[in-house]
Amino acid sequence: MMLKIKRVPTIVSNLQKEDGEDGSVRAPGCGRNCLRPCCLPGSKLPLYAFKKLNHCKTAEEDVEEPPVAFLDSLLLGEWEDRMQRGLFRYDVTACETKVIPGGSGFIAQLNEGRHLKKRPTEFRVDQLLQPFDGNKFNFTKVGQEELLFQFEASDDGTQFFPDASIDAESSPSVVAINVSPIEYGHVLLIPKVLDCFPQRIDRDSFLLALHMAAEASNPYFRVGYNSLGAFATINHLHFQAYYLAVPFPIEKAPTRIVTTAAAAGNVKICEILNYPVRGLVFDGASSLDEMANVVSSSCICLQESNIPFNVLISDMGKRVFLLPQCYAEKQALGEVSAELLDTQVNPAVWEISGHIVLKRKEDFEGASEANAWKLLAEVSLSEERFREVTSLVFEAIGVAEDKVHGGFPLSKKPPPPDVETQHMEDEMDSLVGAHPAMVPV
């Protein structure tokens, strides 16, 4: 049986078709300044070339001044320029946001601009690996005015070229605005945009996303990924990222070391404790390459096993959360309550991480920690299913069963005295005031 859900698709580009079901552009030769052959020749776009490293940065490399401040001047500066030019569908900085009282610190945002008066579209949610379909909306059809810059690796140190040609043959990776932003600085990272990869992670694309988080050099800037079946609606490879000046609840959740991936430089793999969604946390890598190896292998395993998942890249690429989920499957099977469905919350990576976007004022005013837990508990795999999924992941990355500690998993048990809890507050406190905080703290 084919599983489908109906939802209102998010409009991420102003050229995305507004009145159809497949998001296709009406005619070729569009004259809309897109990225296809009709408009691309002669096009230019700033190029940020980051220094490609096979090791962790040394102190000397950390103090080396880049030619342009990646986050402050380039990404956020260009994003604000597009806001001044009126390219966004609404002003996200005017959206009401609050921290929900309670120990978890869930963040609720009222974003009525995302609630479109548009008929829902059917999405298949039981097939993660689907071929790219050029007839549907994809990122080659965005307007070039929505692109911020090219983002590429360099063997010659960090470089910035303010007026670089777009080389169609090399298929550049680009950063673009999301015209329906969730937060300040909400952008899309589109690896090798002209190669038209479907929405599936590979090592190179994940390494690129890690580099983006690292270049930002700010733990308030996170990168996220949604697989098909886990609320990605555009089958063209992309990551999302934005800036939010408070810790995400999932980042504050205690963790317990489960094992290490010896084949990937002893990357630590931890289990999230005392959180409504079961998941794994990867940290302790000595390089971004090591992190990319183990996490991309884990994601590929889930993709090939047809298990929907979300990924959060946190702490400048030093921590990665891998979160298998089943909400869309439950929704397709009629197992989600009408009360939750009526909120129209699509629990993708940001919602699962604790930043919950609400589209109705009554839901925002009634937001509580209990309601947030109720929603996210429906997203999580059962303990038994989570055990099965993690066994697949550990096998894929070469972790033997006898190397898994302490009767994994223990998601519903309180953390034992030796639980390893990650604290980002000290590092984050030093950054308060660097950008406008969207949440009153």
C-alpha cells in the first residue's frame, strides 16, 4: 500500500508555482533570471571559497582573519539586503516568539505568514529514495536575485570573490534565501545545484554542510536536513540553516555515551535522554572529515532502509543529531489525533529540535511544555523500533554489538550519575548581543 499525506507545501522561492500541485514552471525560456540555460549564460554571483582542511584548526588558523566575515557580513548581510528588497513573503522579524515555561525550554513562534490559503498537495511518505523530476519545482528554477553566494572548497586558503562567474560545467554549490523564513537568516544550502541531485545525503554534500556550520563560527547558527518522508517537500538536494540566539532544547538534553566509531577516528555516539524524541548524537570528531564519514554512512543506511530522518548540525559542526522519525507514516495511517493534525504543525528538523512553528494564534497562546511533549512524542520511534534502527546504523558504521555500552537504549530512564551532559551556555553567553535575538530572554 502506498502511503501519502496531504499538506500545504512550503513556498521556498518566489518563482515556485502558487496555483498547482507539482510546482512546475509554466513555460521554458522563462525570462525570470533563473539558473537554467535560458538565463544562466553570463551570470555572476559572489563566491566564498573556504579553506579545505583535513584536520582540526590550529590556534593560528583560528585567529587568521578571513577576507570577509562569513556569517555577519556575507550571509546575514546579503540576507538583510534581500529583506530590504522585499523578496520575502513576510517579515519574520515581526513574528511573535516566546520560550515556553518549563524545564525543556521549548521555543514557540507564531508564524501566520506560513499558513497559505491554498489547497493541500499529496506527498508520498513511504519512499525516501525517489528520482529527481525536472518537471516539478526545483532549485534551478529560482530567481538569481534569491541567491546570496556560491560556497566552495579551496586548496589555497579562504578567499572571497565578489563578482565571480557561475560556471555551469562545475555546477556550483549555492546559498539562497528561503522566502518563507522560519527565523532570522534562514537560508538554503544547495550542493552542486545544476547537477540536480535528489534529496538524499552523500558524504560530499554532508561535508559541505558541516563546513557551512564551521565557517559561521557561531553556535547560534545551525544547519538542518529533512529527508523525504520526514517533511522535505522538494526532491532536490538541499539543507536549511538559520540563526537563533538561544540554545535549542535538544542541545540542552542530557546524553549518555553508547559507543565509539573506531573506524571514524573514535567519534563518540551518544543517546539523547529525557527528551520526547529518541535520537543519536555524534561528537568528539578530530576533523570535519571524520564527522562526515560516520554521519553520512549512518544517513545512507537509513535512506537505503527507507527510514525517514532529520539531522541537526550543531555547535559549529562539532555535534550532529540524527533523528529517525515516523510522524508522517502515522499520519498517513490515520494514527495521529485530529487535535494534533488541526495545529498543522509539520514536525521537521526545527520542530523536533524544540523550535516549534505554530500557524494559529490559539495554539501559540495555549502553548505549553505538555503540548510540545505530546506532539514530539508522536514523532519518535518506539523504544523497540529505535533499538532495531540503531542496530542497523551501528552495523553500517562498523560498530560491533559487544562495543555498545549498557543495554542500549535507555531513552525512558532517568540519566545515571555519570551521564555526559553537553553545555553550550558558556560559549553562547559570549555571543549574546552579536545579532538581534528573536526570542525574549
